[in-house]
Amino acid sequence: MNIPLEDNFNDVLGKALRGLKLLPAQLASRAGVSESDVKKALAGEFDEAVVRKLAPVLGLGAEQLVTLGRKAWYPPPHEIAGLALFNTPFADFTVNAYLTWDVKTRQAVAFDTGTDCGPMLRTAKENGLDIVLILITHIHGDHIADLARLKKETGARAFVSELEPTEGAELFTAGRVFHAGGLAIESRQTSGHSKGGTSYIVAGLEKTLAVVGDAMFAASMGGGLVSYEEALRTNRQQVLSLPDDTILCPGHGPLTTVGEQKTHNPFFPEFNK
């Protein structure tokens, strides 16, 4: 499934600008470009020279941002036994949900629901899977739109961070480890985009997975709607500290890896100095 990257270079610029609470005029002054140049860049008009001047002012990696502007990178396919991605439409974009399972016991865990859990339910039935847990990355509507149906159809218990309670889900504290068959799933707080944003580190498959919700995307991250600084910090501490071959399962856009994000994500330039 060739899902487009969630963000273009101008989306990254906009998230950083808002996160740092700068006005276009302030950015223009600090970068030594015109305010018109800034506004054109934010509107999606790619000028490499301008982007290279804007990037350091915003704490972004210039090379990674230019690569994004050129549309020169897309993650290679990442396939792993015991993992399925479900991409469903919401408004004018799409959202991801995931199913992971122990290939021996066939016990499965759903991560979020997307807007339609039907494809997930069909996959479970076709593969003889028993969905025993539903783990929520955060409670934005596109991620939990079909929670009631998924619970009803599977009888599975749903869990969400204690920092953002939602109807139909039990609360837990980050650090809790969940189990399903031979899978061990560690929960880590990756807030900033949302108050209770949670990433789940899945061990027990051929490769380690990190289901990160909107904490991080391929070549981008969720906007710091709660705290931009916290979003950057928790990503560095809880996601990018994982081994490079860890497969990242984001809430939007394609699968990627920790190593790929150290190389290609403009928000974390320190890995490419």
C-alpha cells in the first residue's frame, strides 16, 4: 500500500513556525529573506535557497527539508509477519490503524480503529485471529471513530492513557506492559501532539515495532497542539532512542524505521551533524 507522506516541506515549516510561536515577518527578519518569500514557502512554493535559510532559524535540518521539498525520498516497503496496516478516509486525508498478532497463538491486538474497523475485522476473520486487546494511541476523532463497534464485534477490552479518558476505554499509566500470546507491548508516553499521546513498543515478532500514533510520521511529526517542545522531547527520548531497525507505525503516512527518521526527519537535525 503506497500511502503518501503525511506532510510536505511547507507543512513542516508551518508546524515549526507555530510551535515556536513566530510570525512570518519575524521568521523573515531572522532568516534574511522577505516576508513574501516566507509566505510563498508556507503556501507550498519550493525555493531551495529560501528553504535553506529558513530551516536553521526554525531548528530544522536543511538537507532533510530540501529533500522533502524535492520529493526525493520515500521509505522503502516494510513488511513483517504479524502486522497489518489499515488506511481509512477521514475528511480530506486518511488515517492508519494496525493489527498485530502472535503468529503461533493467533492472539491479536488492535491499535486505534481508524474510521472503519470493517477491514480489520475481515482480516482477523480470514486469518483466524482473536482480537483480545484494543490499545489507543490518542483520542483524536479520526483514530477512535469506530471504537464502539470494534469493542462490540470482538469483546476485547480497550485501554487509553489516564491523561485523556474516553468513553469505552479503561485507563492506564504509561509504562504498563500488555501481553497477547507471545507479544509483550510496552507503553511509553509520547505527548505533545495530544495530552495523553502513547506509543506502544511491540516485542515478539521478527522485528520490534513502535506504534506511535501522531507522535511521529515519516519525515515529519504531529503538530505540537499541546506542547511543541514536549512533542520534540518525548520523540527524542521515547522513540528515537529505540534501535535503528525498529519499524515505526505512524497514525498517518507510510511505515518507516527509527534509522530512516534519524536520516530524513527535518525536526531532528542533531542526528546528521
